[in-house]
Amino acid sequence: MRVREDYRTLTGPEKASIFLLALGEDYTAKIFEHMDDEEIMEISQTMANLGKVSANVVERLFIDFAEQMSSTNALVGTLDSTERLLAKVLGKDKVGQIMEEIRGPAGRTMWEKLGNVNEEILANFLQKEYPQTVAVVMSKVSTDHAARVLALLPENFALEVIHRMLRMEAVQKEVLEDVEKTLRTEFMANLSRTQRRDSHELMAEIFNSLERSVESKFMGELEKTVPESAEKIRSLMFTFEDLLKLDPASIQTLIRAVDKDKLPTALKGATETLRDLFFSNMSERAAKIMKEDMAAMGPVRLKEVEEAQQYIVNITKDLESRGEIVIASGNEEDELIY
């Protein structure tokens, strides 16, 4: 009977079969209850043809499984999946209210939410309100955000707001509640439904997802026709080589988060500098295994490398959006002091 000793040659169904066999009959039966007939058939046929599996392979499979379950890549939550879940337990109006809060700017309180609203959008709304209302808002948001908003208001109106702020004493609770109600009903609700992303930011994300050859062609044409837009899109794009901007702690977080099968393929097409950055932030044993995996792969199609790199870029941006890693922009403000 053959013995399976090379973890790298295992297919997805084979990994699932080994995992379920190791769990035992009782747990496997419970998992099968959540699978359809085709999935059960595929796993069953794979199990029957597995042969003997070495203890080292089983150990590595469990280590990989534990790492993926503890990483941010193990679960994916979206607005749609959240809304469907809420719809099962709450009424339609309540679900709508909660989703409106989620889709709007981040923040626990109204004032935190306002602090995350683009200053141009906020100024455009506030200039139609009473100066006293604006004065209350300006006194509640952060001073730097208030400064940016005031600078965008019509000059006479801004001066009137400033005068009101200078004369303002402690704001009564009832006044604050009225202002919050106005903001929630007239501004936040509308914002969560109509907020549009910056077109250059959207285009940068689209370009990030294009194949390199197609992206280069489009970017070349844009540089001829609208060089300013091309430059802005390029500055907003995040490429695989931009991972060099990550600090060691962020690289380690990223390594824990990504699918271990994708990283060797992605690094196969990376520069030596970027490879070394990843290897230096792994344990000596993990780096050795990764190098062996890469060597065993042989030649890899360019498309597969680009897809793996794009996957890792997407995970990186997701981690950054949640504040789990920091991508330095190269500005002095982003410089780390040790």
C-alpha cells in the first residue's frame, strides 16, 4: 500500500478527506449533514483511494488548518450577508435602520461618524443649516476636521458660525439631541444611500484587478490623453511590490492571514528584496518549507503568479482598512520611530 508523505502534492479534496478521517466518525457524520450529495460523494471517493497517510502529513495539515482558522481570511462578512442574517431575526424597518447605520460613515456616536465624513460633503450640507446648528456641530467634531469644514463654507457664513461659537456656552442636552436628530434624518440617512466613491479611487481598484499587460496598455493610453488622471490613479494603486512599505509586524500579520498555498506562487514572481522581506519575518523552519515549496513548483504560468499576487494585495488592503496593518506612504508623517 502506498504511503502519502509529500504534503505539497495533496489536492483540496484529499486534504478534506484526511482531515475528516482524523476527526473520526462521529464528527465527520455531523459535518456530512451540512454537505450536499455531490460533495459527500466526492469526499467519499477520495477517502477510498487515499491509501496510508504519514503522521507528518496529518500534522502539517492540522497546523495549516489552525493557522487559516485563526487568520482574518478564515471568515468573510459582507453587507449583503449581514443584511440576510438580520432579516431572519428582525423586522424589515429595524433591519433597514441598522443597515443604514452600517453603510454610513464609521463611528459609535454621531460626532465620531461626522469626523469620518469628507469635509466637502459635510460643508455642502451645513451651509444650508442655521449658523447656530453649524456652531454646535463644529464644537463637537475634532478641531482639525472643523478647520477643514470652516475653510470650505462661504466666508460670511463661516464668520457668523465663528461668532456663534465664541458666544456659545455649554450646549443644553435638548439642543444637542435636536441637532443629532436633524443630522440623522436629513444628512446621515441620505448619505448612506447616495454616497459615491471618488472615481479615481474606483478606477485604481479596477486597474489593480486587471492583468498586468492590459493595465499597462490602458495606463499608457491615459498618460497620453489625461496625464493628470493617470498620475492620480497610479498614486492610488497598490501593487504587490508595494508590500515593501510594510513594517515587520504588518508583514507577520499578513503571513498569518493569507492562504499558505497562494504565498509560494506569489513570491515566485517577486523581486529578491521582497522575497527576503517575507522570509526574514518567518521562523527559520517556515522559511525553509516555503523555499522548498517554491523550488518544487518548477516553472509557473505568469497568470497564476499575478492572480496569487493580486489575492495577497486584496488581503493586505482588507487588513489595512480594519487597522490591523500599516502601509507607509513614504511621507514623513508615516515614518516609524524605534
